[in-house]
Amino acid sequence: MADPEKSNDHEWALQRRLEDVFAKLGEKFGDLTGRVETHLRPTVTFEDVGGVRQAKAQLRGFAVALTDPDLYARWGITPPKGVLLYGPPGTGKTTLAQALATASGAIFYHLRLTNLTSKFGTNTAELLQEVLKIATGEGKAVLFLDEAEALSLEHLLPPPQALEASARLVATLCEKLDAMEPAARVLVVAATTRTDALDPALVAPGRLDHLIEVAPPDADDQREILELMRVRTEKNAGRQVFAPIDYDIVLPVMGGMSGADIAVIVRRALEAKVHAVGAGAPPSLLTTENLLEAIDGYKGVRGVVEKIRYGQYL
Ligand SMILES: Nc1ncnc2c1ncn2[C@@H]1O[C@H](COP(=O)(O)OP(=O)(O)OP(=O)(O)O)[C@@H](O)[C@H]1O
Ligand SMILES: [Mg+2]
């Protein structure tokens, strides 16, 4: 077991180096916000992800690219450089990328492209190169490019300029990917909700050339996700929290809901319980009825929440 204190120091030092990169590039290009977040030891595992069986199986396979890249050479090929996860909001893309880092003992670098400000947008490739340089020196890495559709720069520039600037940005980015040493134990994982806004050059052979769909959950998957959340909640609480859930009643009203929606609903139901007990109600297990109330309440505000979160990209 690694010393947690040492690992904290390491994470802090690494975070500082990445922040230096941002500061230096900010001086060079001006007006740079955003950051890369690192998790030296992410705790999310593939077991925490419900549904998306195919995506999970495919990603598990890619752990070898980090843990045993020489294996590819033994079969006469170079290890993959990256994958693209695509699917609707809240289906588990970020969670899966973290689980891959956990499974392969890699550092997780989380770069949110939408956080980069306007002047900097077009210089993202340079930022990426600097981050890649640091990551390569640190050992195994999952470099997560979240919200990859932001590379289209549609959110920053008017359409004609966006198209041109984005073409330049993607070209530079592709150069960096092409130049990555085959021996580098860095796997780039990009994620997007919008395949239509992605440049095909990015997913050309030798780049992010594995497209992995992270599909929305069907009813069985939703059940699996709810059960995972029930088990995790009860583990955290150290006691039984839920009465048996009547899935025949709950699932039919959850059509179209993602894992992220389900997480919010469970949280809301639990919060309502805490508030009721806080106000003097006798403690009781969380019932199917309580879940239904939370689902109902959430349906009322979900549209607004989604609009605020994703509105500009839909
Ligand atoms: N398949 C799933 N299994 C279990 N939990 C899930 C799943 N999908 C989403 N969740 C829950 O929803 C939260 C958000 O999921 P996550 O951030 O991985 O989705 P995402 O696809 O990256 O969303 P976005 O497109 O908004 O970035 C997770 O922390 C988790 O609690
Ligand atoms: Mg995400």
C-alpha cells in the first residue's frame, strides 16, 4: 500500500506543475482560465458503473495499453493512442474513464475543454502538448479530454472563424498525437455528447481511432444502477437504509433517465428523508413511495437543470 500522505504531496506537486503550465501559457496568450485536475489514485472502479456492458468490456481491454504496452509489440502492432467515448449526457463517460485509470493504476488527468476561455481556445493544442509532456514523465496516465466537442470552438467564436480556427487547432492536436512515442504509457480518452461537432481528423487511424458508445440505460440497466446506488448508500451509512424497492412500479416512470438522473433522484429522496427526520419525523426506511416522490419532483426541474448544464450544446 502506498503511503497516503506521500501520495497527497505528490498530487499537490503535480497539480502545482500543471498550474504553472496554465500560468505560463496564460502569460503568453493572455486570458486563460481553466485547469487540469489530477487524481493520482482514483477510487472509481468498473464495478461502480451499471449497464454499458459493451463500453465497459472494451475499455477494460485498453487497460493493457497502460499496464503492459510491450504486449502489443509481441503481436507486431503499436499500442493505441486513444479512444473516444460518445453518448448522451450523464451516461457514465467520465466515470468510465476514471475506472480505466483505477484499473490500470494510472494517474487521471481531467481536462475540461469548455473551461478554457476565448483567447485561449485556439491554443489548446499547445496546452495539451505541455500536459502530455508532464504526464509522460510521470508514468502511466489517462489523459481525459472532457467535452471534446468544444474543439469545434462553436461556443467561443462566430461560425466562420470557429471553423477555421478549429481546423487549425485540430490539425495541431493531431500532430501532437501523431508525435506521441509508442512507448509512452499515456492513453488519451476523449468524451463527447456530440459526435456531429467532432472533426473526423481526430478519429483517423493512429489517433483516437476507437469509438466507444456509452449508451443510455434501458430498464434493466436502470435497475442495476439503482441497486448499485442502494448498496453504496447502505455501505456508507453502515446500515440498511432502503426498504425493498418495487421495480415494477419505479422503472416504468423512469423512461429516458440516465445514470446521472438516477443519482440525483436517489440523493433527493435521501435528502427529503434527512429533512423530515431533522424536523422531528420518526426515522424510517426509504420506500418506493419516497423514490416516486423524488422522481416526480425531479421531473419538474429536470428540464431547467439540463438547459443550464447543456443548453448551449443541444
Ligand atoms: N452507468 C452508470 N452507472 C452508475 N452510475 C452512473 C452511470 N452513469 C452515470 N452515473 C452517475 O452519474 C454521475 C455522472 O456520471 P458521469 O459524469 O460519468 O456521466 P457523463 O457521461 O460523463 O456525463 P456528461 O456527458 O454530463 O459529462 C456519476 O457520478 C454517477 O453517480
Ligand atoms: Mg462527463
